[in-house]
Amino acid sequence: MEKLDVGCGRSKKGNIGLDIRSLPGIDVRADAHNLPFQNEVFDAVVSTVVFEHSFNQLNFLKEQYRVLKIGGRIEVTTDNAQYYCWSVMKFREIRHQDYHEDHYTIFFPEGVVRLMRLAGFQNISYSYLRWPRKLDVLALLLIKIRFWREECLFPRFKVVGSKIG
């Protein structure tokens, strides 16, 4: 199975690792908005915490759609705009835009789903990803008393879709 990791950095999650930077272990140095591959060559494409760095998210997804085979699967993991550190607390020292100056956009899952549909993907679903944090105890209490929604607890989410012929 041929799997492309777009923006793999130092930890490749596929057969081919692509990144815009020259790093050890990178197979292809290229921009994700103009992938240097023929149409329909990969069974799967994955990008982990890269989508928010894209200046043109729709083009980013259309390029991945183009290089996927019919029946192929895409998996995009990105930061969650609902996460309490980014959206709820809004303390200056932990605002998302201050913490991640190189991010163009921070997303809600529904926004990424919409962009994936526009790019041509189908059978799209998303799930939240959670890493325990010290403040989660307080967050869990605020969720329990319905002050915050449960989605605020998850710093990232993953969206998956398919290319159907």
C-alpha cells in the first residue's frame, strides 16, 4: 500500500514522506499545494498538524485528492478551535495566535468537513483526539456542570474521507 505523509517533518507515517523543509528522513522536498506526483498514485494520504499551516486549505486538499487512487483514504489531523486553551480561556499568554504564529487558520471540525467535500471527498467523518493536561481536571468539572461543552477538552481532531469514483 502506497501511503503519502504530507508535511511529515521528522516522523514519517507512510512509505513516502513529503515536507517543504529539508530534514533527515524526508523522501520528497515539495510544497503541499503543488504535489510533484502523477494523478491517482497513492492508496492513502495523511497529514498531521500541517493543515493549519496551509495558506490555501482548499488547494491543499484538492492536491491530495488528485494524487489519491479511487477508493483511497485521506486523514487530516489539525488543532481544534474549540479547545479551552485556544477559545474559552483567552488569556493573552495562551491565545492560539500567540502560541502558533505560523498558523494561518484554526478550525472547527465542521469547517474541515466542508472543505473536504468541496475538494471532492466523500464518506467524511471526524473524531476528537485528547492528550491529558494538568488543567483537564478543572475542565472536566466545568464540563460536568455544563459550563463548557465536552469538545473544549480536545486539543486536536482528525477528519477522514474517501475518494470515490
